[in-house]
Amino acid sequence: MIKKIRKEKIGIVVSNNMNKSLIVTVENKYSHSTYGKILKKTKRFMAHDHYTKCNIGDIVLISESRPLSKKKCWVVTQILSKNKTSN
């Protein structure tokens, strides 16, 4: 049996108001095909944080998982850096 490689993304925690859930924004930069200008595209993902250790402003690594709810199919795997201003 071949194990599927799960997608991973790095983003910033924007909201942690929910119980064991976060909203993480992932920013993607790309070049316009005709004009060559660098553009930013942000996307928001709802991720599961089992231990509720993440705060707003933390940089986290999220990975794809099975669907945990209607909108939540990502899990926080690692906290890369903590926000300096949070407690």
C-alpha cells in the first residue's frame, strides 16, 4: 500500500476564539502572466489545535487531514515561532 503525501502549508494564526480550532492565513506570492507584477493572494484555513497552545500572531505549520467538520480538514503540526507580544 502506498502512503499518500499530505500537503503542508505555513501561515499566521488570525483567530483562536473557537474551542480547539484556529483560523490560519496563508499568503501566496505569484507573478502576473502578462504584466509581470508580483501579486499576493491570501487564503484562510480552519485548522484543528488539539492542545490549544497557539495564539494570535504565531507562525504555524498545518498539514492536511481527514475532514474533522464541515470546514475543518487541516491540523496544526508544529508551532514555528511564537508571537512576541502575546503572553
